[in-house]
Amino acid sequence: EIVLTQSPTTMAASPGEKVTLTCRASSSVSYMHWYQQRSGTSPKLWIYETSKLASGVPNRFSGSGSGTSYSLTINSMETEDAATYYCQQGSSYPHTFGAGTKLELK
Amino acid sequence: EVQLVESGGGLVQPGRSLKLSCAASGFTFSNYYMAWVRQAPKKGLEWVATISTSGSRTYYPDSVKGRFTISRDNAKSSLYLQMNSLKSEDTATYYCARHRVGAGYFDYWGQGVMVTVSS
């Protein structure tokens, strides 16, 4: 099983601040996918295949990485970006998720 | 518009069974793999099961293998999850999701249904 480790667990950012969330895999994966989950709602696909933005995702978001190291970056933090972000690998079964990074507004 | 609507959740005693359903609309259901993903209260996401387009192939993590069965009815655009021998650790919100096999991501999710396993 591929274990995904996200860091940090929790962070706070001010409006306009650049934010980088990381996800490390215990073995190499072909792609990393990211989901946003706001409190009390279902997860939403946010970034897929490492760097492709899902429909409706603002272009201040970007994704990058390869092998075992991946990241999600917010170019300029906005209020609506406060949420929990999960990374996920679908390269092998069982598909696994990271534990999530809770991003709060400072 | 893609819609996934789960139903069938509730309170069930340990060791008993429960069957979840998911009604899909807004896309050609028979063309897509489908999956169930769960989230225990205040916890992260856990993939639970995936089924191929025809239903001939199914995939499970060890945590539910042998207890849970995923199935589908393409004529009804419906997905199911039969859960047997339920344990307290199965308590979670269960989401139906469309599974983009290949890259392996879940591009649409339902609103979720709560399952509570408790005596």
C-alpha cells in the first residue's frame, strides 16, 4: 500500500499570501490528485493528474511534482480557499488518500 | 449536470447488514467505473470499493474485503454497496463517486450518506 504523507497538518495564511501544501508518497506514483473539502460538504476534485485544474477551479491554484513528491500551490490566498485539502494516488490499488491539510484564514 | 444521490444509511447494530444505493444522472452511467469512498467522523477519506463498467471487476481494500460487495445496475443507472458483518469502525459518511480509471481519480461525488454502527 502506498502511504501519502501531507504537510503541514494545519496552517493559517493571510489574504494575498502564497501557500504551498506538500504530499509525499511512500513509493513512486504516476500522478497525484487533490481534493478540496469545505466544512460540512462533500469533497470536490480540485487538481487531477498532478497539474490539471478541475472545472471551475481558479487559476491561482497550481499543482506540480513527480515520483514521490508533489505540491499544491495557491498563488494568492483568498477567503474562499479556507478548507481541507487531500492528496490521493490512483496509480495502484488500494487507492489511498493523505490525511489532509487544514488551511485556515489568518 | 452530473448528479449522484446516495440513500440507505442509518443506525445499525454491530454484526448486522446494510445496503447503500446511489442514483446517478447527467451522464452515461454504463460508460464509467464507479466507487464508494468513506469518511469517519472528523477523519480523512478512505477508498472503499470500485466496480468496472460492466460490473465484472471489483476492487476493495483489505479493511472491507470479504464483508462489502459493490454492484451496479446499468439499466437503472444505480450503484450499490452491500455491507455485511458491520463493525463500529465502519461508522462513516459514505460517498458515491465517479471513478476515472487510468489516472485513478474521483471526479464527481455525491452528498454522502451516514452509516452509524452501534449497539
